[in-house]
Amino acid sequence: MIISEIVICMVVSAKTVAEYKKIRDERIQSWIDARFENGCVTWELISPDEVKITDQTGDSMTVSVSEIA
């Protein structure tokens, strides 16, 4: 699957699963910070391929990890 390959390429320097998750989360947060005002949205990884972004009003959107990579 192409999306999985992109995610793996994003974090090739990870030595542990915990380090992989930390790097992944930092990259997702960086992408969100570049597109939304600070503190206006929260996010959660809802699958290996999708991030759910929710704003303060409760509106949400799903973004493919491939868009973030």
C-alpha cells in the first residue's frame, strides 16, 4: 500500500516503536500548526491512514496521512 510506504519513509531514523510514534506525531502536529491557528483544533489518528481533525465547534474533517507526508 502506497500510504504505508510513505509513512515508513517519513520515519526511517526511528530505532524503537515509541520513537516512531513520537516522530509521526510531531510531523502530524507540524502539518496542523502550518494550517490552523494555535489551539483551534485537536487531532487524533483514527487509523494508520487517517487523521481526524476537530475544531472548537465540534466540526471535523478527515485527512489522509499521504497528504501530510
